Amino acid sequence: MDAVRTSIFQTPSLETTAGGALRFAYMASHLPPNTSVNIAFIDAESAKERIVAIDVLRSSGLTPRPIVSARRFTSEGALRSFLHQAVQIKGVRDLFLVGGDPAVPRGPFRDSLDVINGSYLDETNISAIGIAGYPEGHPRIEGAILLDSLQRKVEALKAKGLHVEITTQLSFDALAVIAWIQRVRGIGIKAPIRIGIPSPAGVSGILKFAKLCCVRTSVELLQRYGWETTSLLNSAGPDRFLTELLESTERLDLGPLSLHLYPLGNLEKALQWFNGWEEKSRWLH
């Protein structure tokens, strides 16, 4: 039991925008060396800014993991250019592939499978790829299609000799996450899974971030899942979520699991909360 708890909390990954990379540089001493930090792919930031963020994170002893949003690339050349700069020049060895939010592709890529099945990754020195999982579903894609797509991605990446890791979308319902992991393991996917959780934040901030992530939730749903939501201004966090998760890992063989923290608001407070929860988990029975 203690080994399971330790493995879940031992190697968290985190998320930032390119503009937020400096915050991580300031807080790097509070993180384990080489902590993986995803760099978001958002329209408000340029490819150049994301490349600069790689340097900022690496110089702070962290491991940058740029997110590659397939439907946002306007051409094959744009994708190849970014991969060349990030991987061949800056030395990134770990990428995170997603389809991306645009309902209509801005270029030739319909989804991340188009990137995986092409020669784009073969032309680089990349060694590991992260892909997304959706325990609470996706507003535009059926659950069976999501699971089939996940399996095809894992198989295609493994065929290329790449290490594969799955990170779940932001989740609020621990039981839904556990059931999803069981389905993933049931179809033979053994890749490590990182479970995406938000740091404690104001309820209104959590709801806003969930909307950006296309995760359906509301105050009523948060309350049903056991989140404290007495006021939109009050802070809420995934404490009950983590308790249910840890209890389930004691009863079920869910394979290799760890956490991915979406730090909402103040990064220092988010890390203090996470480190406190890691210590607290040692005493839970």
C-alpha cells in the first residue's frame, strides 16, 4: 500500500503556458529535479514563445514537454519547423500530442493520429510521447471512438519504438476516472497513466478552467462528487478525489499511475498543497 501511494505522488507532472514558464523557474527548488512540465499550445502565444519557454524550464532543472496541437498547424511545414526547433535544436525528447480544440482543422491534420502515422516523428530524435485520455468523455466524440483511438495511438507509437504515457483530461469524478482506467487496462493498454487534477482554487476559477478544457461540470456536479462548494468565491480542491483514488489503488490493480497537476492561480500555494497532501497520504488508511 505504501509503495502505491509513493508511486502516485513521487513524480507529478505539471502544466504551464509559455508566459507562465518564469513562475516555474522561480519555484524550481520546490520541485523534484527534472519534473516534467507541459507547455500549452494556445492561440495567444506564438511558436517562438513556446521555444523560449523550453529554454526557461530546462535552465531551471525542469523537463519541458511541449504540447503539439495537430489541428492548429496550418501546414506540414509549420509542424516540421516546430519539431526541428524544439527537438533537433533545443534537445526536447518528450512531446505531448493532442488533436486540439479547433472544430475545423486549420491545416492538413485532422487529429494527432495523422501526426503519429506520418513520418514527422521519425525525422526527429524524440523518444517519448504523451497522449490524452478522457475519463469523463469529450463533448464532440463518442466514448467508444475515444477508446478505440487511444488504442490505435498507443499501438502506432509503440511500433515506432517510442515510450508512451497517457495523461487524463481534467477530472472531477474519481469513480469515473477509476472505471475508465479499468476499461483502458481491459483492452490491453499497459502504458503509465497520469491522472489530471486541478490544484485548489476558487470555485468560479475551477468552473472557468473546466470550460476551457471542454469538461462538463457545474456547482451541482462538483457537490455531487464531494467537492466543497459553499460559495463561488471559496477555494475548493480535489482532496476527496485523491482519497477515493488512493482507496481504490489499494483494492484494484490499476497499473502504473501518477498525477498531473493543473496549477490554477498561485503556483507556490498549489505546490505547498500538493506536498502537504503527499505527506498526508502516508497516514491515510
